[in-house]
Amino acid sequence: MKLLDARLDLDSGCNYRCIYCQNRRPPVGGGTHYPVDRLAAVLPALQKFCWSVYLSCGGEPTLHPDFDEILRVHVPRLLPKADVFLVTNGFRLNEGARGAVAESGITRVNISVDTVDAENYGRLCGVAPSALEVVLGNVEALVRARGKRKYPKIFLTSVAMKSTIEKMPDVCAWVARTGLDGHRIQLMTPYDTEGMEDEDIAGAAQTRAALAECKSVLSKGGVYWDIPLGFKDKLESMAKGALFVRNRAEYLLSSAMKLRAALRRPNCRLAGQLIRVYSDGSAEFCKRSGIQPGNLFDGAGIKPERRVRDAYRRIRRGKMSACSTECPFLTL
């Protein structure tokens, strides 16, 4: 059974400048695109050890000049059994990109939209307010392009904060009207987002009331929801989430492990379950240098699969002593 969740960025650059973005690692080597030849070398290793692979986590994947080729050719050939997820702001989901996404067979595409108020959207994303209309139109067109195909599932992801929480039910209503499969709402975490402390709404009474209304709107619309309301709701969301993935057993086990870790103090929800792979060949299970696979492309005759396998075995054997108490994920 595969328990690893892989993350990489097809393109680490972005056409947005979101004020709460946590992607602080600059592009490797001055470039932003993940070279296609290196991607083709890395994906077989991820297929072997990972139940899921995110093709974007901080950058905007549609900026990659070979986006169409990657989704239509390399992903179906090299990741045939993995749950493959794509996260995008949706602005560049034009007809060509939509076709590649709809026909690629990837499991899910997540579009990030925090508000349907154009002025607030522009302020939060660092773009013109008119960009919201483009994004919403692209998402609606993607739903039509997918048609009756089982995949990809189309989700919206929203960040709840003081400036978005009041109108979050309006976002949910649009999701239900448009026919999306799911809506994930997460609370903004200001621990490493400089200057956003005033947007923190965790624990506020009005936050729970608004999220409860969001749950009601989505439930009535027949839309899957993942909303940070409470333990019971999290269990319900986790169980229903299995309907949207291929590797259901791995998804449920991975979710249970993360949930268990979240109930412990201190805890680490990432190390041993998640691997990040960068375009220069470097990879990490966490920020500690002692349990890194090393550069996947260094060393003649050593395949990336071997480096990932050896590092993963060290972690699963529990060799993770002396984790830094300053790690932000230990205090969440």
C-alpha cells in the first residue's frame, strides 16, 4: 500500500500576486518551468511510491509552455494509477488548456477562488477586478468541456478570512449553480504570512455561523464539502471524499493518519507522508536535511526511484528524532 503524497510545481512562477500566498521558495536556478525531460524521469518514481501526485502546490501550472503535452501525453503514460491533482487560479484555463485538463484523465482540478466580489478578489489576488469574471467563465466552460466524463472532478478551494467569510455562502451558491463536484474551504493560517494577522478568524463565533451556512448551501445543492467545522464534520467529509479518488484505501488511511496526528501535541502531519520534488532534482520529506533523499539526478546510474525508496524507508523506521521545536507545523 502506498502512503506517500507527492507535490511538485509544473511551473513555480505565477501570474497572480496573492497577498496571503505562502509560496516563499524562489524559482530554482532562475527558471520557473519544470523541464519536461526531468519530469519524465521523476514521474515513474512517484508512480511507484505515491498514491497521489499534485502537479502544482505554489505556482501556476498553466504557465508551463508544454502544459498541453504534459497533461495529454506524459501524465497518462507515466502516472496511470496515481490520483493526480492540479491546482490553478483558473485565469489561463482557455479553450486549449481546458481541453488538455478535461481529456487528461487526471483525478481532480482545484480552482482557487476566495470571493465572488470582484473588487475584493482583485485586492486579494493582486490583479484587476475584471479577472474574476474571466476565471468564473473559464470554470463554467471547464464543466461543459468535461461533459459526462468521470474525471476530472472539479473543485473550488477558498480561503476563509475576515474579508471573505461574510460572503462565503455566496461563493458556495455559485459552486452549486455551476455544477462543480466539491468545495473545500480552509481557514487562513497567518503563521508564515507576513502582514495578514488581522485577517485571522479562527475561533470567531461569526466564522462558525458562516461556515455552517456554507455547509447547508452546498448540501442542498448536492455538492461535496470539506469545511473546518468540527471533528464530526471532518469525519463525514473524509468519508465522502473517498468517492472522488481512485485509490480509496490509501486515501482513507492517509486521511486517518493525518487526523490522528492533528489530535496530538506536538505532532507532525507532513513528514513521512509527503514528498516535495523540485525542478533542480532536490527533494524533501520535511525541512530537516537528515532525512532528505538527496538530489534525484546526482550520481551516475542511480535512479530516482532508489533515492526515494531509501529515504522513505529511513523515515518509516522512525528515524526522525530531534525535530525542530520551531517547525511551524508542530504547533498547528
